[in-house]
Amino acid sequence: MSGRPSPEGVTLDAVDRRIIAATQGGLPLVPEPFHQLAETLGLTAEEVMERLQRMQAAGAVRRIAAIPHHYALGFKANGMTVWDVPDDRVDVLGPQVGALDFVSHAYRRPRHPPRWPYNLFAMVHGRSRDEVEAQVAVIADLLGDANRGHQVLYSTRVLKKTGLRLRA
Amino acid sequence: MDPIDRELVNRLQDGIEIGPRPFAESAKALGIPEEEVVRRIQRMVDDGYLSRFGPLYNADRMGGAVTLAAMAVPPERMDEVVEQVNAHVEVSHNYARDHDVLNMWFVISAEAPNRVDEVMDAIREETGLEVYNMPKEREYYIGLRLAL
């Protein structure tokens, strides 16, 4: 098994949906969480693990992990950094930016000229705005002359934050 | 948080293997029982250091669609537009950001791909404002590595 996500993702059946609904808020925190989950759902632990493994192989589950709350952990400055990088270079430079350890997400997105010329998005996290500014300087260095302009957008207010919702 | 908590978070951000006893490896590495590993994780969730411990789902690999959208909201209409946008259940996250033009950024997720476009159209109609669609064209990296 290669474990590479298939491009089309995965088709979920009713049992997959029940597993997702039961785990969106987290796994049971016991030494054998998949067994406890299975018991709650009336399934066998083997089936629960097999289905989660299949969803992970298809990319529907990225990983099963501790999801840090950055703000509470002291990373109080989060900046959405956006960059105008030539189209013929962005796919080479984007992964290099993503590999920096302070970058949590890196994506290519469409420009909307003239209001929005930026096509490379990288979320960065620091303990202060000064730290974020230093991180931005590292990205600018890495991009060199491929950086035709950039901005940092700090979040000022969380207006809504909910989990994934699935059709019942 | 003590040094063992920090080490646990550093280890567990990368994810556990799906198996009968997924915390056994961390327990062994840290020299503590598995019961203590899960107790510490539970405490960090309760204290708000972790938003949760569990699967990180990727909606756009589940047959659905996700997009990032941005709007230029006149400051005096902010509260009203927040209410109009947030009223859509498909809007999962919404942030105010300091930018001279695009000051509201939100994520729309739906299981039916055409639903994302319908929600954007509805928001345009309800607010009379343009909604800039910025779907991800390429994902270069996702995963937070906070070094604690």
C-alpha cells in the first residue's frame, strides 16, 4: 500500500459518517481509544481502525493528532502572509516556504487584480508581532526577486469558528 | 504545562498510528504509563492548550468542497454583515483581519460542491457586496509545528 491520497478522495458511507460525527470533537482519551469508540458505535475495534486507516490513506483524515490551540500556547500573533510570486515560479517556491517550521499552511490561490495581486498564502505563527515580522523577513529572503510584493494580514477578531459539519 | 507536557505536544502534533494502543510508543519514550499520557492530554484539552486530540479531517477529500472567501466590508456595516455571513451554516470560520481593502475572511465548506457557489451568491445578494473567491489551487503544506 502506497498510502498516497487518491486525487478524488473517498466516498463516505453511513458508518464512516457515524465515525466522523463521533470523533469531530476528539477521540476518547483512554489507552485504547479505538476500542472505546467502537463500543460506543456498536462496531468492532478492527472495523473502526480499518475505516480510519482507509480514510487516512485517501487523505480524508490528514492525521490523528494533538491540535494545539496556538493562542493559549503563547503564539499570540498569527499572520496571513500573502505574496505576489510569478506564476512560473510559485510551484517551486511554495513548497520551500511551506517547509519553514513557523509556516502552518501554504497554498496557491487565484489573484483578483487589481485589488488583490497575491497568489501565495502562508500562515505564520509567532509569540509576538515582532517575531512574525522576523518570520516574514525570512520568507522574503527565500523568495528573493520572486517577491513582487507582499502583505501581512493579522487577525483582529474571530467572528466564527465551528467544526466540520456533515449532512446527517 | 511542565516539560513532559511540552514534549508530549511536540510528539503528538505529528499524529499517532492507528492501532490498538496508540499511546504506547509515547509512553515508553517518556517513561510514563499510557494512563498518564492520556490524563495529561485530557488536562491540556480541559485547560485549553489543545483545541482537541483526534482526527484532522480534510473536507475537500470527502467529496465536498471548501473555499476561502474575502469581502471588503465598510466598517460601519461590520456587525450587520458578520451576522449575515455567519447565518450560513456552511461558513465554518470567519476572521476579521486588518487590511485596507479585504477585511473579512471566511471559509465555506459544503459536501455538495455547487453549494459553495450558491452560498457565495446568496451572500452577495444579501449584503450587496462583492465576495472574492479564493479557492486553494495548490496545497504546498499543511500542518502546524509549534516548537514548545
